[in-house]
Amino acid sequence: PGQGQEEADREPLILYALDTTAQRQLEQQIAQTQKMDTVGQLAGGIAHDFNNVLQAIIGYSDLLLASHKPTDPAFQDIMQIKQNANRAAGLVRQLLAFSRRQTLRPEVMNVGEALSELTLLLKRLLGERVGLDLKHGRDIWPVKADVNQFEQVIVNLAVNARDAMPGGGRLLIRTANVLDPGAAAKPDGRGGAPAGDHVLIEVLDTGEGIPSDLMEKIFEPFFTTKEIGKGTGLGLSTVFGIVKQSGGTIDVQSTVGEGTSFRIYLPRHEPAALPEPAPALPPAAADASVSAAGAQPGGENFVLVGDPKATTAPKTPPRKPSADHTGQGVILLVEDEDPVRAVNSRALSARGYTVLEAASGIDALHIVREGGHQIDLVVSDVVMPEMDGPTLLREIRKHLPDLKVIFVSGYAEDAFRKNLPEGETFNFLPKPFSLKQLVETVKATMAEP
């Protein structure tokens, strides 16, 4: 009885257990995404500043090369300067790829065909100790992406896999159509794929694997586990940026000692619906319409194009060759970086153009408003203090609505096009460019109707 009374006097204890695993995973995913965005903004800013420095180096190298003969001892030295500047520009493009600010030229493509064309190159890159297997799914959907950048993604992943298999192994690249891969693309900090049809490209190796403590860092710029001089740490960050800028997502799964799988999901491209063709006329109606078109009031007969009974047809006058307008015209050059503006001005002036220089968008607008020159073309940087390129163009259009414009920038064209009115026309030249590219772009733009 005493024991029973003791048990009766005890108060019941209620325990609640709440599983917060999903919440913590989501918080980690958000934190990782914010971190990657911040690093991307930093990388993009650094790339922009570097592009301006490299633009000046490449430009002045071109001026020096133009004043030296190939047999001069200094010619090869100058070429080395330019070639190394171009190498640095390649690294900058990788930074821009990570920050998703590079220029892409997307087109509808078949990933299976693109991978097949890469087979020979991949085998050479992998070497004899690493076997390559390609496994394509059936009726793979088309995607819309930049073919060259897609190839760079595959090459970077293949090289990364090769380095993870120093003793040899196998690399499998497979493709498949996937409906709603949201659950398959696990939230590992890179973001899951949205709902909808996607094409999967998986790159799977049998290498050393990636330790769990490094998984969150592998896509960061300049992060590398390779020896000094063996890698820049930009390979996977470039992959990350290109995939994201293409509207896709990337997921990585790895087991130490077994291998690593990179899964890329690219949205399925749905072609725009074509308008329905007009219904065909019945034979009698078609004959009547032809007769009506062939006999006009006044008894005049007109020859119909494609009429089998026609014996003569009007001859098209031969096209005259387009005139070469190189060196003809006034160019307003807008660039806030003094060395870049100076070298570009010298190159254009040397070709015979009259160049008006402006160190800012506001200075350029003053020149336009003064109206002291008949300006034929504006060559303007995009990112400038006080007034950027798109704002300048909107103001110029109020005074000169038909003025031709070339924008130059280290950022992607899409990054600033959204700040312009719909239908606005302009040409674009990505930095850094050679003086030859500048002159050719100016010449082509001036020749446009």
C-alpha cells in the first residue's frame, strides 16, 4: 500500500520532442546562398576593376606593336606583355562567370551532341589512366545555353575529376530527362532545382572524394586543395557561375574513398508556338485569285513571281559594293578611366575619326546639348560614377533619337540591358578588347543603315 500511495502522489511528466533537422538544413542553405552571393558581388567588383587595368595594358601594347617591326628585339617583349595580359583577362572572365556577370550567347542545343563532340578532347585531357564512359538518355530534351560555356563546364569538371584520380579510375558522364528534380537536387547550399522539366548532366568519378568539411567551400573562388602552381581555384567557381547564369542548378554528392558526383540541371527549352498557317484555298478559288491578280484594270498584264507561264521577269539591279567609311565621322568617347580613354582616343584618331572625349556621362551630355558638333557615334562605358551608360543614353535620345551607340563593359550585356527601354538598339563590345576589335566594331556600326 505504501508503494502504491507513493506512485499515486507522483505527478505525470509530459515530454515533447521536436525534430528541427529540416529547419537547420534550410537555415544552412540560406546562409550558404547569401555567402555565395556576397562573394560573387566581391568577385564581380574585383573583375570590373581588373578589366579596366588590363584594357589599358592591352591597348598600349597594341600601340607599341604598331610602331615596331616584327624583327625589332622589343617586338617579342611587347608581345609577351600582351599575351600575359590576355591570360589575366581569361582569369577575370572566370571571376565574372562565378559572379554571373559574363556575356553569354545562349542558343538551343542538344547536350548529347555537344558531349559527343567533346569526347576526343576529354580523352586527351583525362589521359590513358582514366577511362571515359558516356551514357545518354533517350530523346533528351533541348536546352538553351551558351555552347562554349557549356563545354567549359564539362571540361572543368573532367579536369577536376582527373586530378582526384592520380592512380587512375573511371569518369562517367550521363544525361537524362528529369521531371521536377526538386527532391533529387538536395539542398546542399547551392540551391535545389525548381519544379518543371529539366535535363540532367551528371559527371561521376571514382576518385578520392571530398571531405565533408570542405563541401561548403569547393565553389568559392580561389579555394583549392591542389599544390601551389597546380591550380587557380577558379575551376569549380566558374562551373557554379555558368550553371547559375544559364538558369540551372548544380548539386554535388561525395563519399571519401569512393568518388564524387556533380549533377547539373538545366531547364528544358520549350520552343515558342508557331502561328497556324492560313487555310489553303480550293483549286477553283486559287485559280480565280491568280487571274484577278494577273489582270489589272486598264488592260495591263503583270508578271507574277513564280508564274510558270512567265517568259520574262524584272531583273534585279546589281548591288553596289558598300562604301568604306573608315575614318569618316565624329565619335563621342565616354570613359571615366583616363588611361583607357586616352589609348582608345589615340587609336580612333589614328584611323582618321574626329574624337570628342568625355570623362563622365555628365560631361558627355554637356557636349551633346551644346550641339557644336555633328556627332555620328557614341562609344560609352557602362559603369561610371554620377551617370552610368544607360542613363546617359536615355538623356541623349531626347536630343538625338537616331544616334548610333556602342557600349563597352566588362559586365555582361544582359546585366544592363534591363535598365534600357524595351527595343533600344545598340552594339556591345566586351572589355578587355584589342584596338583592332574597337576599330572594327566602330567601322561596322558606322556602316549600319
